[in-house]
Amino acid sequence: MITLSVIKADIGGYVGHSSSHPLLIEKGHECMEKAKRDKLLVDFHVTNCGDDLQLIMTHERGEEDEAIHKLAWDTFLECTKVAKELKLHGAGQDLLSDAFSGNVKGMGPGVAEMEFEERGSEPIIIFMADKTSSGAWNFPLYKIFADPFNTIGLVIAENMHGGFSFEIHDVKEHKKINLNAPEEIYDMLLFMGAPGRYAVKAVYHRGSGEIASVSSTQRLSMMAGRYVGKDDPVCIVRSQGEFPAVGEVLEPFTNPILVEGWMRGSHHGPFMPVAVRESNPTRFDGPPRVIAAGFQLSGGKLVGPRDMFDDPSFDKARRIAGEIADYMRSHGPFEPHRLPLEEMEYTTMPQVIKKLEKRFTDLE
Ligand code: 13P
Ligand code: 13P
Ligand code: MG
Ligand code: MG
């Protein structure tokens, strides 16, 4: 069995929240290289999506392994030192705790992990996003694993015709529910259609029970009790064979849907699919970005990455995202560009409102 762990954190932006400094990525690479030499890791890849540092690791220790989580945590601490030397913006932003206690969950970094038996061919796509939050995967995951207008394999491939099961988390109440596609799609959409509260954590192939997709679902602001940036999520998807083909996995991103995030984590904006080199959100700190790193696994080795959105067939999605960005920006501080009040509770806005409380008087 092989475990694929993607653990990420924003430990400093360059410049502002727009990107990552090359020295941070270099330091991350150095820490990972050492762990590979020490045989803790089988393989690794370090990259960034905007200001988020991404540690992609393979190993044989299973999910939630203390040594792997500690490696990621220590790597983020080492990189934070570099970020502090360079006085990068928000150095150590996502590290909410001072002391590691066995698992990075609940400490700030985002985590997506899956353990599985590597197949004869194991194509994997790792989606990484900046300037948005975990619910952003709901729409694409529904399209990939439940919508036959996106994934023709659900109709014509015998090994997918039985459908997929979705594990949906209520990120506010800390509850979960499993629902099956296709019979329960109306029930599923009841929750998945409200991505600020419900996020798909995992998807399973119903016939085999095999893990198909896992994403990070934490809400940083709810953990910290104050605004500390958005959660900038990741999502792993297995492809081909009994899973959707690579093209079926990428297809939903041709539609730049509106997601939460963007400037100060307080706006709706289009989810723009870009090449890794273009994941530097600068326009109004955005618009929100998604990158896709493709790998073939071979004995746990990460053969890749291929930069999957570095393709002219996504140019139109990027252009439309640019037009939507203009339109949404034209609303300025007005909803629905600005997030609804309930979501703004997790930003700095309540402090401003508090100052004005005394100015309110009762209506006659
Ligand atoms: P190949 O014949 O190139 O493997 O493609 C099969 C497929 O399913 C493409 O979507
Ligand atoms: P990050 O969550 O990517 O750090 O962005 C925070 C922000 O406020 C951007 O305007
Ligand atoms: Mg940041
Ligand atoms: Mg970020």
C-alpha cells in the first residue's frame, strides 16, 4: 500500500499575498530531500499555488502518520524562518499553534491524504487552489463523479456505471453524511450546493469501495476564531480505469464558477484554471486560482508533474474568468460580490460594526 499525502500552508507571501519566494520552495525541497534520503518518504514534489506552499509526498506509513505530519510541520517551521528573514508578508500565517502534538490537523495547515494499492497504471491529478476555500471543490467533484453530461464514462463504462459515494462534511457543526450517486443526487445537492458550510471530503467508487478523491476541508477562521486568511484547499483525484478519465476530471474547470475568497477572503469571484507559473493572484489579490499537477505513480515514485492547465484549451475559461472578474468587481463593496453577512462574521468586519453600535437607535 502506498500513501499520498498533500500537506500545505501559507507561511509567507511574496509580494503581499500574491506568490511564494523561490527560497521558500528551495528550503521546502531541501527538507523533503533529506526525508527521502532517510527513507521516510518514497518520493516528493514541492510546489506553490500563489502564496501557499505545497508538500506532495508519497510514503508507506498510512494516513495521519505522526512522523509524516511532523516532517511537514518542521518543514513549514524551517520555511517560516526563511520567510521571517526576508520579512515576507504574513510569515507563518497558517501556523496557528506553537507546539506540534502528533498531527497537523487543527493546527492550520491543510491536509489531503489517501492510502491505496497502486494499480498497473495510476494517473493522479492534484488540484491546488489559492484565494478560496474548501467548498470550491463541491461543484467540480459533483461534475466529475455524478454528472453524465460531464463524465460520459458514467454512462458507457461498465466499471463506473454503478456510481460513486460522497462523504460530505458540515464544517460548522463538525458532522458528516455519506450519500450515493446517482440515486441520492437531489439529497447530495441540497448540501453540496451550499459550499460555505458543506464540503465534500472524500469520494469512493461504490463497486470496489476504492478511494477516488480526497480534499482538505478545514476552516481556518473557525479554528483561529479570527480572520487568518482563506483555507486555500487541495484535492487529490485518481483517474482512468474505474475512475473518470483525465479529460473528464479536468472538464468541470472549463466553467469558471463563482467561489468564496479573493480580496481579504471576503468576496465571490471566478475560479480561474491556470498553469503553475500563472498562479500569482495579483488583480484585487485574485481572481481565485486553481492549478492541476498530474502524476503517474510508479512504485510510489511521482512521475511528473505535468502542468495540466497549461493548455490552450483552457484559454477560453481564463478569458471568461477575466470578464466575470470585471463584472463582479463593478459591484465594489456590494453583495453578492462581497460575501453575505453571515460569512463576514469570520473576517475583521465585526470589529468595525462594533464601533458603530452606539450610533444605532430604536425605530419608532
Ligand atoms: P486511450 O485509448 O488513448 O488510452 O484513451 C482512452 C480513453 O478513455 C480516453 O478518454
Ligand atoms: P491568503 O489566504 O491567500 O493568504 O490571502 C489572504 C488575503 O487577504 C488576500 O487578500
Ligand atoms: Mg497569504
Ligand atoms: Mg493563499
